[in-house]
Amino acid sequence: MKNADSSITPFSSLTPDSLLDALESIGLRPDGRLLALNSYENRVYQVFMEEGAPLIVKFYRAARWSDAAILEEHDFSLELAERELPVVAALASAGQTLHRHGDLRFAVFPRQRGRAPEFDSGQTLEWMGRFIGRIHAVGALKPFVERPEINIHSFGEVPRDFLQRSGFLPPDLAVVYFGVVDQALDGVRRCFERAGRVATLRLHGDCHAGNVLWVEGEGGGPFFVDFDDSRMGPAIQDLWMLLSGERADQVRQLADVLAGYEDFYDFDSRELYLIEALRTLRLIHYAGWLARRWDDPAFPAAFPWFNTPRYWQDRILELREQIALMDEPPLWST
């Protein structure tokens, strides 16, 4: 299935030589050793240098973000770093954090060591809550101008409409899938109506365990990486992905997170109505994201199960479960 959004192979001009040339164009001296890191939306490498520690270089997918939107992400990360928050911000060269080499746009970051965090500890979750509260206190100071908002339209209706136009789904499953998506979006709207008018602020946007590195010892704790999905949205978007397990487990985890969070930023409890709604939107958005990127050779190789009948059948069952969960009381009720 041809993706209508692309006409050339993504990153076709990115080769080992062009990568090294790009870094040399801003005065860096790599020694030729490269290690590709796990990233699909962009291309990310650890690059070893002739002198000093290795660096991380990210090459941005063409046409996803404007230059202004990328710089807005960089500025937010730098704003957080200047307030001594544990984030990995882009390095500046000649006063610039976004660079071009031919048709490639890239940024360079320091390498941050750390391991995957373990969210089964109340102390760890409270620690995470404290830092996310501090991030949100800064994020609330001013809005993004160039970066969009996480909402029903951008994360629900847009990916649904793309899938409908693309013809990805088998005809016998398309009617069922899109009918369930429409029911799910109705449930999302009801959740937002129950929550009422909640504030939006600058978020990390994709705050799950894969975007946090945990450092042991004195001065350690969580380090937040990859603000590429940073958007405007409700605060709960950066909190709900820390929760897992049965309802009782999530109630306990949420209490631990908020115990730290509210030391630095007030939490509007009405946003608890949005947890399952935002989870539902993420599921719909993810299916659309995979379809939209299917012309990138990295995606069929990494996600061979996508676009099989079994995949869509599982998504239908998953969304039906979400429809039921969205009608349950929010997590503060036990």
C-alpha cells in the first residue's frame, strides 16, 4: 500500500559518509565509529569522537516538523536544563542547535548514561512525580506557538481519516474497525465533557519508561530524553503512562506520583477523567502513525505484524475494552 504522504524513500541521502560529513560541517571530529540507536520516527546514532566522549546525533524526518517547531522543542529543553532539571538538551554550535547538511536536518546531544527505570517502586514513582511537576511548572509559563496540541482531532480524527483514505484495512474488517473507532471517539468526547475546561501546558508528550534513563548514586535519579513529541496538552498526559496493572495498582501508583508532583505543581483532579480517553487516543494515533510511515523501509522490518488481519482484530478488541473503561469512574474512586 503506497503512502500518499511520501514520494521518496525517507532518509535516502543519509549514509555513513553523509553522516560524518554533516558532523564535520559544524566542526566536530568523529573517528568513524557509529552505533545506530533504536529510533524509527527519526534516525539516531551514537558517534565516537577523535577526542572526548561519544555524542548522540539525531537526523529529523523530513516534513514532520518545521524548523520553527524543532527549535521550539530545543528551546523548551534548554529552558528546563537552565533550571537544573535532569533533561538532555541539544548542544549549540556557533549559537545554533539545529543544523543542515544538504537535505538533512540534525541536532547533536550529549550522551547520557543510565538504565531503564523500574516503576514498581513507590519511591521511584514519587521521584518521577517531583521532576514532572517541576517540568510542568516551567511548561506552564508560556505556550508553544509552533507545536500542536494533543486533542481529539489531532490524535483521533486525523489518524482515523488517514486510515480510511489509505485503504490499509481489509474490506471485511474496515467497517467493524471504523465503527468501533467512532464509538471510542464518542467515549473520548464524553470524558472530556466530564473533565470540563482543563488547562493545557507544554509537555514532554511521550513520557514513558523508554524516554527516561535512571542514574544510580549521588546526584542520580531520572533523566528525561527525547522531547521530539513535545506538545501542548493536559498535565495528565505526562503522568498516565507511568501507571500499569489492575485498577487497584494504578490507584496506588497514581497516589505515589501525585505525592511528588504536587510538591511543585498543583494537579487538577478533573483531569483523572481523561486517563482512559488519552490512552484510547494513543491507540488510534499509533495505528495511524504506523500506516503513515509504511513506505519507510525501517517500518515493515521492525513491525512485520502490522496490517495483518490479526493486527486489526486485536485493535478492535482493544478499543472495545477502552470503550468500557471510559465509562468507569475515574481512578480516585476505589
